[in-house]
Amino acid sequence: MENLDPVVLAIPVFFILMGAEVAYDYFKQRKLYRLNDAVTNISCGIVEQLTGLFAKIFTVAAYHFIFVNFALFELENTWYWILLAFIGVDFFYYWAHRMSHQVNLFWLGHVVHHQSEDYNLSVALRQSTFQKMFTFYFYFPLAFLGFKTEWFVLMGAFNLLYQFWIHTEVIKNMPRWYEFLFNTPSHHRVHHGRDPKYIDKNHAGTLMIWDRMFGTFKKEEETPTYGITSPLNTWNPVMANVQPFMNLWDEIKKVPGAFNKFKLVWMPPGWYPSALGGFRPPKPVDKNTYRKFDIEISPGLNVYLLVQYLGVLALTSFFLFNAGVLSTGMQIAVAASVILSVMFLGMIFEDRKKAMTVEVLRFVLTFVMTGVMSLSGFLPHSTLAAVAVFGAGSLWVLQRTGLHELVEVE
């Protein structure tokens, strides 16, 4: 386990804290969580972690290549150099994050994190599959200066882990000195707001001083309206990652002239050439008429989907903790199977009428993958029988109860 990503090691802590927030929400009736939204958030995180197993081959390896071949200095393992590595990673994170909001192309790799219209700890797990592919080279100056690859990986993980707890409405404000120096729930709620005055503010990872220094700080005033200016309107985690690319491609086709098409890719979201009216600023949100995207299904089907999703989470966690012992081919096969599973569950949240067909496909896929892993010795043979019984039982429940045919009536 020594080679495990610190983020993977923190998975149990994530779910313990989310459980505490859900319990608080239940007793206080704050309505911070919706099952379909929270499941989609976590599903996006699952897809990112699974694809990240392979993306790191390029992103971390690229940093290490620069460090090994072009480092200008050889820095020692001392506390002050490691502290400076933390500050350096946080500084370049700020600029990578800021550019991810101010360049259309880079926004494709970050928009997924902002799609949720809720704000709770599950949103912290909503990460984009393509984020690292657009930002990994922002950290190359650290490699040139001699900051070791393991320092970069560790400080990058710490930066990400720190940001988990700030995705909450439960904590209003920290002490004034802490609010001045560090990123907090209040500061980050602003960052997730789609209200015009909140857009492109508070890009900090850990230290809020960068926003204060470079003019992007905004103090929280009224509660933000969360999400993006053009809502996603799907619970499918795969489409959450793909749809932004499709949208940008549609815009490119509409823009006249090769130069304008090129320029659109590198300009901020909302930019259009003068022939199409020029820059289109975000519109204010009418909080009286605004409604979150939602699709009503029966309470029973919600319970069914929650049980199924917990099974997928267990499989995903087991795989992430043990992926190192599998061949690359097996890793790809299992990752693809899990990604398809969370995609299928998202499809049921959107259209209950597809539930039976989608679930048959999902359980056949799961059974086949479990069989392959059993034959390879990765799982005991009894697991295959358990999956078969659970799948058959689940399909029987769907068929006998008609959960997929019912809609909640109040």
C-alpha cells in the first residue's frame, strides 16, 4: 500500500465526514443533499480516479522527466525546502485554477467540478476526468528549480485534500485571521456561485493570499446560487465530462472565420466575435423563479438505487486499493466496467422506464467482469456466486414491485 495515492487512502474519511453532514442535514432539515445530485458528484469522482490511474503515467511522468533531465538545482530533504514546495505547488495551483476559468479550452477540464447545483461535501469529489491533462505543465517551473517529484505529488495531494472540507454550508465562518490567510467554506462558496459578481473569484487552493494579491478575491455576501450559467441537466457522469466538449464544438462551428474559431478556444467563456454581438456577460439569477434540475422518481426506486450504488462504491474502493497487483489490461477492463455501471445508474435516475433494460445490461457486465477476476485469482470464486444471487434478486425486486413504473405521489 505504500504506493497508494493519498487521496485514495483518504476515501474512508471522506465518507465518514459526508455521513456526518448527511446526519446533520437530516436533523436540521437544511436540504443540503439530494440523492441524485450526490450520487452524480461521487460518480464523477469515481470516473476521475479510475481514469487517473492511467493519466498519471503521463502527468507525473512528465514532471519527473523535467526534474531528472533539466533541474537547475539539487535541493536537500530539509523542512524549509519542503515548506517552500508546498507554497510553490499552491502558487501554481492558483494560476492553473484561474486559467481553467478564463480560457475556454482549459474550462473543458474544470467545468465538471462546478456543475452541481448543490453545495455539500460530495461536491468536493466531483472532479473532471480531463483536468490534469490541461494543467499538469503549470507545475514544470518547480521541476526546473529542483523540487523532487515525490514532494510535488505529496503537496499536490495535500492541496486537494485540504479543499475537501471547504465544500460545505454547515460551517459559516472561521476566525478572522484564518479567513484572511486560508481558503475557507465561505470563500469557496463564492467560487462555486454562478451569480455574476461571484464568477471567476477565489481561485485559491489552500492559501487565500494569492487571490488577495492578484485581485480575484471576493467576500461572501448573500448565499450564492450554485452551478454553471448553462446547467448540465443530466445525472450521467460520462456525459458530464463529454457534454462541455460537444458544446464548445457547436460554438466553434457557429463562429465565422478560422481566426475567430481559433480565438474562441483561447478566450474566456462568454467571448464571441463582434459579428455575433461580442462578449456576452453572465445574466443575473432570478432567485424567485430559479429551480434546480431534478427528475422525480419513487422513494422506493431511490432506495433501490442507493443500495445498488453502495455496492458499486464497495467494488470501486476495493479495486483502487488493490489495483497495483493487476495487469494493465485487467485494470482497464475493471475500470471500464465500473464507469459503465455508474453511467447506467445515472441513466435510471433520469428515466425510470429504462431501469429494467439498463439493470440487465449492468448485471451481465458485472457478472462477466467478476468471472474474469475470479479466474485470474484476484477474487474468490464465491464472489461470482454472490454477484449472481445479488443481481438476480435485484432484478426480481424491480420486476415484482414495479419500482421503475412508479412515481412519487404526495
